[in-house]
Amino acid sequence: MYYTFCGCCTVIAEIRVSNNNIYLYATNCYVQFVHSCIRKLIESDKIYLHCLKFTKMSIIKLKLVVKDDVNKTQTRAFFSAKNTGNSAKRRRRIQTALTYFAARRRQLITVCVLSLLLVVSRRMTVTHQYSRSCRRLERNNGWFSMVWSTYSTKRFKKTFRVSRETFEFILSRIRHVLKRDTINEEPISPECRLAIRLYRLSRGDYYYTIAEMTGLGVSPVCTICKEVTRAIVENMWVDSVSKHMPKSEEDFKKNILDMKEIWQFPYRWAVIAGCHIPIKCPAGGLKSCKEYHSFKNFYSIVMMAMVDSNCRFIWGTCGFPGNSHDAIIFQSTQMWSDIKEGKFIPQIAKNINGVLVPPLVVGDSAFPFQPWLMKPYSNAVLTPKQRYFNYRVSRARMVTEECY
């Protein structure tokens, strides 16, 4: 199959060769057009003209002789061409098609150039930002930035129950645990994670409320609270709690002296108290409802701790059901066993009015009375001296109120 252009009307002509027959499809043209159409076949030495005189008519017949290189024989063929009759319409259609193809070619070139420029610009950038997030809505990361930049010192402490200095101190100890490296989207900053956990501890709001406030989901908020709590306990318990527990005679004497000077209670080195932490009723039916329902009329677990004269926690335990008595909880700990066996408190008793008084731990009336555990009088009718003694014990126990 061959395609060529007419010399007089600049349209496309088509030549089809089938066996020994040659068919021409074109407009009504002069002999020069027919000659130009079959020129390629003539120059290839496959055919030659048998008659060169033609006239303008609807059907043009051309007698050709086709050469056979193998057999050296000649075969006669007839060249037939039909005139379409409507050359003007055909010309317009072909010109419209050519214009369309030219416009498509320009459009394709423009797209290729823009794609090339885009690829080159991406290769020239230093860092690649990948956005592979599956979020439908954009995350709001401005909550903590707004709190840190606009809240006053008083409002910040009222919101999180810690000062800015304490917040930065806690963050410096657990930043390496809270930091996340992700490539699919911007991770939640360690500052925001710690702020969410402290807000939950100080306010006790629902996870859904905190999620709406911070622009996060309920599940991420719950996970953040658990991770930050675990990080604080694992990285700060030894240096912030166990470190202040007295271990030698000098440490006990120092705590006793501080308590006498600050709270005016003699020979006391620690105060013990419990605190109920509200929780949802755990699974377990009526048995769990009974065990975890406290006397304060809500479900809770009990945290019991010892505090020194400087309002610092020096020992603690947590996890007992809310219905448990403080005395039962304390007697179930290893601290109770060590003190009862004389392995913890040194033998540095003081003679007061003929009575040897060991270093004391002060508690409320729920704890059992022991030689080393002081509690207030629980009589219904108190003498003036007993009432004054209860006042001094309650004043000494105020240090736990400040801690909790």
C-alpha cells in the first residue's frame, strides 16, 4: 500500500497492489497526478508504462506491464481508478483532519516538555517530601503551639498542674522515648504527647474530649497516654522517687530534722496516705463491681505512697481495688514486712520522757497502730490533750495533701 499527494489539488491518494492488479483511489485529476502516484513503482523497476496518453474522465484505465525478475515473463495488468465526484467536501474533511492532528501534536509536545521540566525540578531538590497519608481531613497541629505561646505561667500551671520548668524537665528525660521518625506524614511532637498525658492526669477529661481539642483521633490519644505514662515510670522513677528514700542513719536523721523544723512534729521521717483514682468498672460482673466500688461512691484503684517533709514521694504502690482497706493494702506490701522485721529502719530510737521512740511514720486513723506507725486518737470523746495531739498529727499529714 502506498500513499502520495496529488500535484494539482494537494490531497492524499492511495494505491493498493493486490497480486497483479493495481487500484488507485483519488480525486479526478490530470495525467500528471497518475504519473506521480505510480512513480515509486516505476523507479523500483517493477512496472513500466504501456500507454502515456490519458484524458480527464471519471474512470481512468491504465494498461501496465509488470516485470517478473524470476521467470522473465510479462504479465498484463489493468489499473483502475474511480473518481469520488465530490472533491471539495473530501478536501475540507482531509484539511480538518490534518489540522486536528497538528493540534494534537502540539498538545503532546507541550505535555512532554512540562513533564520533563517537572522531573528535572524534582531531581534538583535537596530533600524529597513524601505524602503518603491516607487521611481525609488535615490534622490540626496547632493546639500545643497555641498553649505554649499564649498561656500565662499561672494558666499553664492551672491547666497541666505543673510549671513550665517542670514540664521541660520531664520532657528532657523522656524525649528520646517519645520521638517518632515517620515518612508518611508529620509525626506528633514529644511536647504535644507529654501535654496530652498531663492534661488527662490533671483534668480527667474523656479521651473523646481531648481528641476533639487537639485534633487527633480517640485511639491515638489513648495510645499516647499509655506510652507517656510508661516512659515516665521507666525513666524517672529511680531518680525522682527511689532516690529520696532514706537508706542510711544520716538520711533518716536529716529527714527527722527537716520534719521537726518545717512541720513541728518530733521524730517523724515520713507520712503515709492513700488516694483513690477513678476508673471504669473492669470486666467481671458483680464481683468486680463490689471489689472496685469505693466508699466515695465510684469505681477506683488505690495508690498508696510515702512522702517526706519536702513534699516528695519516696515510696509508692498502686493497683489495689477501691474497696480495699488502707490497712490491708499497707500490710500486703514488702515495705510493711521489711519494717516489721527491723530490716529498714535503723536502731536510732530517742528517749522522750523515759520512752524509747523510734523514727516514726505518721498516718491517718485507718492504719493500724504500731511502735513505728503513729495515728490520731479515734475515740468519740477526746480530752483537750488528745484533741491537741490529733491537731498536730493532722498538721503533719498536710504534706500528703500538697503532694496529691
